[in-house]
Amino acid sequence: MSGWTATELDQIGQAEELQIAPQRPDGSLPPYLPIWVVRDGDDLYVRSYRGPRGKWYRTAHDQRQGRIKAGGVERDVSFADAPDDSLDAISQAYESKYARYGRDYLDPMTAPDVAGTTLRLVPR
């Protein structure tokens, strides 16, 4: 089990966007930033539209913790690298959930350099 309740997985997984605030090195949280979130099984994932140069991603990757809000759920989380063998399934989840936004948004979100920034949200 991932540590999320079934209700949390449903609420966050169905939310249009997730608000993310990766913890800064001094322990403070920045203002929340809206990003896309997808669910794959019992796990929740986010990735950086700007790839490895995305500021929120660099902070989340380096600090490994922060806070999220989505679907009425607010939780402290850790950020873990997504397993390489799950990246295709996660890309497909983005394709399915956000298809209405078209290729201009989906192509960058499923590109290899962006897929490599996929982080799993782990509740703390």
C-alpha cells in the first residue's frame, strides 16, 4: 500500500490540478504552484512541464519534501523518483486524463526529458 487512503487517492487522482509547494532549503514553503497530477494504481505522480529546468522540480528533487493540496486533501509529502519501468504507464495516464488540452500540452508532458522528471508523491 502506498500510504494514501482510498479516498485520498480518488480525490487527488480526480482533481484537475494539484497545488504543490516544495520545501525550501531553509524549511519554509513557497506559495503553492498549480500542476497536473495523475494516478497509476495506488500511487500519485507529478512531473515538470519544463523538464529538469523547472524551478519547483529542482527544489522538490533536491529537498525531497513539501506540501500538496488537491481535491480537498492537504498533506505533507516526500518526493520520490518514479521507477523507470512505470514512466510509460504514467505518460499514458497523462494522455488519458488531460487529452482535452491537445498535443500542444501533452507532447511536452510526455517527452523523454520531461518523463524523466516524474516524482511519486509519498504521504508523510
